[in-house]
Amino acid sequence: MLDKLYFQRCFDLANLGKGEVRPNPKVGSVIVYKNRIIGEGYHKLAGTHHAEVNAVNSVRDEDKHLIENSTIYISLEPCHHYGATPPCVDLILKENIPKIRIALPDPTEKVYLKSIEKLKSKGRDVIISEQSNQAIHLISEFEAVNIKKRPFIQIKFAKSADNFIGQENGQVHLTNPFTNVYTHKLRAYTDAILIGTNTGLIDNPSLTLRNFPGKQPIRIVLDREEKLPKDLTLLSDIHYTIIITEKKDYVHSNNKSLIVLDFHSEDFLTNLCNELLHLNIYHLMVEGGAQLIKSFIKSGLWDEAIIINTPVKLHSGAKAPHIHGHLVDSTLIADNTIHIVKNNNR
């Protein structure tokens, strides 16, 4: 029972690094001596100390002698290699921590079970806990980037009570003011937002972060044939926008950039994801219309879907995408119900 509590503390700590550690994993760690936490830490920022280092460094001077008789809990297998920081497995050995409890092995080839084997070879008591959904969820972005070699893809859309996502030729407002704040919170934790040409034409969205503090995400818009008017907010305001097009001579302003791709290619979405990953876009939110969202679903290129169910009835329009996945959370915000669905193909 206590192990579960200490792991829960690891998970809670790890989530404090949300949005700051990409492309590294979110990791939390606690050091326990006789049922007392004497140190704890989490990975705060990519390129800085990992959770285990911060946990050791947090131990008070008067408790440092207890470390060699303590248990360290970690939400993910310690790193085994030199990167921006030294291997955390070596720190654990150096500190003579005798018991190590790990929630989840690192899934990458360069680490998988290597640190665990090294610790065991040095006589340490190592136990891997059951792979909890929380531990798996913590590394979902890390897995997308390092295993799937693409950004973590989060689909978001609101739908009417009669299962429409919008009207064909007009803008509709489905969500309530409270849900709007929630969607801006989502934006605060993503690297970029992608929409299609029709959404740009019909809604003329700004895709800016207004109702929640955080860093403005990059806006990305598909404009294959340069159909979008130049006075569109995405193309004319001061914020950075990436335009995906087939036209090499696309006319754009200084604070906008182009990615030229073949829209006819069967691998269009894969190629797009590759380009975005090269630009250090590790978390992509797809906010486009039904056609764009359905193309990601059909290709299997999605990790999480945020579906906002509203009481509004449209009676006609673009049918909402159908998601096959695992419902992991359901939250009621006034008259809107938000479903979070995970792709079953982890």
C-alpha cells in the first residue's frame, strides 16, 4: 500500500514538468527512509538535472547519511547513457541506495532494462512495479517522439448533440465559456496547432493563447493551392505561422514560413509529421475540420483525442469523426462533457 502512495507522489511530481521537458520524459522520484520521504524531485526542464538528481539534492544535510539505507522510487527506469547530463543509474550506485523501485522500464532501445540489469549486477534490490496507466501516460509524448519518430498527436474537436462538428459554409459556436478556457489550457501545453484550409476560410481563427497563461503555440495551416486570403488573421497578424503548401512561390510575410510538400503523396501526413519533428515540434494539436481530423484517424496518426460533447443541435452539416479508442477520462464542465480517448495502439 505504501509503495502505491510513493509512486503516486512520483507521478504527481512528474506532472509538474508538463510542457517543459519535451522531448525528454516527465519523471518524478522520491527517496524514503523508514516510511518518511527525505527527498523528492522531478525533471523540470529539458537539458537540466533529472528527477533522481533533484531528489538526492533535496535531501537535507542532516538526513544525507540516511540515503544509503533508503529506498528510491522512480516513475521511469533511470537513464543509462550520457546526454546533456550523466547517467542517473550511476548516481544511484554512487549514493549507495540499496533499494530501487521503478514504475516502468524505459521503452527506448538504448536504455530498456539496461539500468535495471546494471543495478542488479551491483547487488541492489530492484523491483519493477506493475505498469500503471499513470506511468504509461507520463511518457506518452516521449514514446511518440523516440519510438514512433513523430510528434505526439492530440486531436481536438467539439460536436453537437446530433453528431455534427460544424456547418459546411458557416461558423458555429458549440462550446460554452468555461470549456473555452479549458481549450486554451490545452493550447498552453502544446507546441503547435494544425488546421486545414476550410477551417481557415470559414472560421478565420487566431489560434492564440488568450484565456490561460503560457507560451503561444505555433500555428500551422494547410493551404495547398494558396486559396487563403492574405488578410486572414493567421497570415497577417504578428504571431508566427507555418504554411503547408505545394506552391514554392507562395507569397508570405516575414513572420510566416513555408513547408512545401506533395499533397498527392500517400505519405503526406507522415512526411508532414517528419518535417514538424525536425522543427522540434513534439506535441501537435489537430484542431482542423472533419476532413483533416478523419485523415489523421484513418492513418492511425493520433495518440489522444479530446472530444467536447455539447447540447447544441445543428440538424445538418459535417459529420463528427468517429474515434475508436479507450476512454480514459470524462469531465463535465457546465453543459459540456469532455471525453479523453487514448489510441489503443500504444
